[in-house]
Amino acid sequence: MPGPLSFFVAGASGTWRIEEIRQVAGEALPAASNLSVMSTPPEPGCVWVLRGAASNIRYARRDELQALAKRQQGLGREDATAAALIAIRKNDAWWALAQDERRAILEERSRHIAIGLKYLPAVARQLFHARDLGEPFDFLTWFEFAPERSASFDDLLSRLRASEEWSYVEREVEVRLSRAG
Amino acid sequence: MPGPLSFFVAGASGTWRIEEIRQVAGEALPAASNLSVMSTPPEPGCVWVLRGAASNIRYARRDELQALAKRQQGLGREDATAAALIAIRKNDAWWALAQDERRAILEERSRHIAIGLKYLPAVARQLFHARDLGEPFDFLTWFEFAPERSASFDDLLSRLRASEEWSYVEREVEVRLSRAG
């Protein structure tokens, strides 16, 4: 069985304070003050909820997974009090591509996996798949890092956004957070 | 946006008559007389419901998709009055594999795509993904064929079940159907 669903719940309370919601492409998300990451559906009354499933690897080869595993650290590190939620939807042209075509764009030409590797272990992350759930976004990626690594995280984002892969992104919202209280 | 969810609904009525439910591996599914394929959630009172999402290609290369497209025909052909629903769950070992490892087992060593191609256009099919939905099965595949092709369909199933890929299947239920009335 896959991991259970995760719910990213924005509202008036929550363990993360929302510093900024940046509309990168397409429609934004409504403003809210706080966000929680939950493993059960929220009570009614929140501002928005995004759902995603931690799922299986879709592109990385074994050698790439080994390189990632050697460097990566888990979520929840004490000094990682800054976080970001990047919600992305890709266009129909992306989803109509064959597996080898998507892999070639994502890694051979855009270096998505290799770029992410360079920012490990400082920037920890977890990818959630949402497309099969009928959600408004295809992917939610959750990142955690120490606040002094924010510029480094911004650098990671700009490198990915400049890639050929990102030409298929039709909606992107970036939510920047800091651990509340 | 992906195609909407499909609901495979077993109960006392439905456009397909259930001829047999075969428990191939792991737990079976309860007996029922009829099955419908619906695009909206069913009313309460059905015997069981399986959900799946028509999703993007996970393994096939462009050349393989082209070969399939050249030969395949759609669902709903008038003479295709026999159908089958194959529900499969693969084990944790499968899902822990990297993308290149799963592709090598599925196609280079098990010839899953090539074997399916041989039975086109007689056996039309549609794959639905269910794992990210938290369903009891990872995949639902719907097949339609003329009744006189049943032996050919059985042959397709035995070739796939004899493959290395199938050693990762921990639950499989085969529902054989004929168009009702």
C-alpha cells in the first residue's frame, strides 16, 4: 500500500506561518495566515486544502537514487524552520509524451535530478503526486531548510524554472513558510 | 487535467453480466451478478466498487506507443460483447524499485508491451491507475473482445502471468463479463 494521503491545509491556525504566497504561473491560491500538513482530512472551515500521495519513483534510475540517498536528510530537522510548498500543474503536451520523452526532458536536458542533488542535504524535500486524485495541481513538493539557506533555495528554484522542463508548467504557486511559535 | 475517475460497480444490476470472479492471487472479491462502469460515484447499496484514473503512460517509449496506436481499436465495439476486469496489486519490492529497474523487468525481460501488442486489435483495453487513490488494487485493466476471442485472451493472460513481472503481483482478481441483455 502507498503511504497515506497528506493534506496541506491553509487557514487561521497551523504549525507553519505563511510568509508569502507567490503566484508564479496561472491562477494563485487564496491568502491565509497558517498552514498545517496533516494525514487526515481537515475539519470544514479552512481556506484551502491540497492533497497529495507520496508515491513511487517515476523517473530516477537506481544510480541516481543511490546518489540522492547518500546525501539527503529527512524532514523535521530541528534547525529547518523555513519551508516551502511548491504546487505545480503541467500542461496536456507534457502528459501526452511517452515515458522516454519525459525522462529525456526532465533529466538529460533539464538536469532536474542532478540540480536537486546539488542542494542536498541543506534542502530536504518530499514529492507528493496529486494528478490521479483529480486535484488542481499535479505535484506538491514540500521543502525544509534552515532560514540561512533561503537564498540557496531560491537559487535552486530559479535553475529549475529556467529549464526546458518548466516550459511545460502551466500553473505554479510557491508558498513560503516559517515554523510557527 | 487527467480523465475523470472511473468506477467499476458490482451489484444486482448493471450493463455487464458477471460470468465469473476468479481469485488468481491473494484475497478474492465478493460475488455479484452485474457490473457497470461509471464516471460518477454509485448510490449506496452496491456489492463492491473499485476506482481508477486513466492516467499518463508510465513505461512505454514513443516507438512503442506508435506501434500500439497503429493496431489498437477503441472500447465499445459492437461485436466486443465479452469483457474482463483484471485488478492487480504489486508488492512493496516492486514499488521500491527505481524507474529503470521496473522498466527492465516489465518490458526488456517480461515483454509486457510487446505481448499486449500481439493481441491487438482483437483485445481492446484501457488501463486505470488506482494506487495513489489508496485503493486495494494498484491497477485495473479493462478488456473488451468478441466472445470467439476468449481463448486468445486467456492465452494473453497466461503469457503475462508466466513473466518475471508477475512475480511481483501479490493480489490479482479476474472478473469475466458479458454484455447484459
